[in-house]
Amino acid sequence: MTVQDHEYVPGLAGIPAAESAISWIDGQVGILEYRGHRIEVLAERSNFEEVCWLLLHGALPTASELSGFRERIAAHRALSGEVVDAIRAFPPDGHPMAAIQAGLAALGMASPEVDLSDDASCDDAVVRILAATPSIIATFERSRQGLEVLPPDPALGRAANFLWMLTGTKPDELEAHVLDVALVLHADHTMNASTFTARVVASTEADPYSVCAAACGSLKGPLHGGANERVLQQLEAIGDADAVPGWTESQIAGKRKIMGFGHRVYKTKDPRSKILQDLATRLFERLGTTKIYDTALALEQIMLERLGDKGIHPNVDFFSGIVYSKMGIPTDMFTPIFAISRVAGWLAHWREQMQDNRIFRPRQVFGGSHGAEFLDIADR
Ligand code: ACO
């Protein structure tokens, strides 16, 4: 079959869009690896900054590489006055994902121009974007609440510093650990919609600020990263565990999607969701259970009975929102947290795309007509 003969495949399902060595999934068994390392091992023994290095450089960092990387990131966390002013001017009722998207564009405008042929220049942009993304969200959150924008604390890791800049309270060890693991779990996931977006924009030789801003727009959608917010809204709407069976039946009968379930690739339980569920259990044991958590467990059970044989299982978004809400994080901040992690994957894909770049230019299957007659406006 030649390329011309290929039929249109909605969603490009199963069509390779790039050759990549960054992450790997076995959706039947439920395995996720970053650069050959199993996600369970990274969640238990690594941390987010180490994982960023792994994704970007292909191997785990040495102790001195890691400490140098951390120092460089910490040094770039504070946003310039121009970027803070731009974020303060954003409409406070807008979605924080739009704020990151616009914030990353503003960051690019305020940063040195990236020379794609110079490794040091590309590396500098990577560090700036990794460092600034959590600060952009925290600045937007504080500003929309009318609160003082807090300076970063260089002594804290990425997760703890983000919680500090967001809430003004230094998190305890368990909370910082839970968020750090959540960041590890969300850092990359092969050729999903936002990563594909990132690679398409990268292929035009646009700068990495534009690459990540565009990918944020893609991540925002409820069928992708935006699902974690919808999961919590859905659990709140259900009310309590007793209402789960009736609610689930009516959703299925009405052919409505149940948020936090199903995946294009996983046909078993998402390995990230298992890890998050364990963390949720620890967090809820420590801080006390909630109606939302009990409702979630009941929903998981009934979904297994009703749609498990169709390969519909909880995905990463099912437990992430529950965990973040227990930590007091506002619901519309869930997808932004996904973004402060996934930016690592987008940047790794940007670097990989640039190694052997060709601009994306797929074909379309034309479904229109030819020979249309142009009528003057008065005659239409
Ligand atoms: N609730 C109810 N039914 C579902 C769900 C769901 N969440 N997911 C899939 N199904 C149904 C489909 O409608 C389809 O039914 P059919 O055979 O009667 O046509 C069948 O199960 C098989 O669907 P798939 O082909 O496995 O799903 P697809 O690959 O088209 O979609 C998607 C995947 C978009 C993630 C879908 O499962 C969904 O919309 N889930 C809810 C939103 C969600 O949680 N998104 C987060 C994904 S993870 C992430 O992006 C980080």
C-alpha cells in the first residue's frame, strides 16, 4: 500500500507520528517506562528533577549533574517584573491553563532569543521554562485572589516550592512527597495529543516557549488533561457512594462518558493510577477520609463490573484530582499541575524532534465539492 492509498484514520489512531526513545507504554499489561525505567521504580526511588534530566538527556544524572541542574532551575524560578505584570493583567476569572499558555508566551518574549543550532542556548531555554512554569501558575493564583505574590524558596524542591508559592504555607513532608510523585507520574506519556501538538509546533522551528504554550492549549481539553477537573466535579455531582449505582447506569444508558475512565492506549488499569491510589490511601489515612473518596472507590468498583470487560479502567486523572483536592488545591489548578510536570516531556520531545526535524505536513482526504458558482452578494 502506498502513502496515497492510506485511508483516513480518525484521531490518527495507531499511526506513528514520530520515532521516539523517550517513553514507552504496554497498554495491554499496563507498563509505562521513561527511557527504559519502570514508572513504579521512578515513583518510589527517584524525584521530579531527576526524571526531568532522565527524559531530556536519556540517562539518570550523576550526583553533581543533578545538583547543578537543581541549582540552575532554582536560580530561574523568580519571574521578571515584566512577566509578573503581564500575569497580573490577566482576567482573574479566566482559566489558569490559559494563564500558563499566555504566561509562557510572555516568558518567551522576556527571555533571550533561542538559537536552535546552539546546545547551550537550547539548554538555557529548557531550564528557564522548567523553572518558570510553576511560578507562572502560583503568580496567577495569588494575583486572582488579591494576595501578595510570593518569592520562590531556593531551599525547596519543585513540588514543595510550588505549594509554598501557591498557598503561602510550607507543606509537610508527606504532601510535598505526594505532589513530587504526581509530577513524576505525569512527566511523559508517548504520543498523546499535547505531545503531538508540541512536536508539530517544534517541527516549524518555533522556539520552545511557543512549543510549550501550544501544548498547554491541547492539554487543557476535557478529553485530555482537563479530565482531572471533571472527575472531581463529577464526584461532587454524584454526592455519595450510595448514589453511584443509579448514576452510573444512567450515564451508560445515555452513552455519556464517565470522566477518569478509559484510555486510548491502556486497556487495563493505568499503572500511574495504581500509584496515585496508594498515595491517596496514605494521605486519606493521615488526614481522614472524605465523601468524595468513598464515592470514588464505589465508582471504581461498579465501573469494573459494568465496563471492565470493554477495557475501560481508571486512568491517571481519576485519582489525581482526589489527591489534589485533599491537599486543599483549587479544582481549576489540577490541569495546571499536570502542565508543570508534562512540560518536561514536551521539552524532551522538542529536543528529540530537532535532532532529525522535518516539518509536519500530513495529507487530508478532501470531502468537499468542486466547481462552486460565485453569486454576487445580492443574489445569495
Ligand atoms: N465512560 C463510558 N464509556 C466509555 C468511556 C468512559 N469514560 N471511555 C470509553 N468508553 C466506551 C466508548 O464509548 C466505546 O463504546 P462503544 O464500543 O459502544 O463505541 C468503548 O468504551 C471503547 O472506547 P475506546 O475506543 O477505548 O475509547 P477511545 O480511545 O475512543 O477514547 C478516551 C479514549 C477519550 C480517553 C475516552 O475513554 C474518554 O473520553 N474518557 C473520559 C475522559 C478522560 O478521562 N480522559 C482522560 C484520559 S487520560 C489523559 O489524557 C491524561
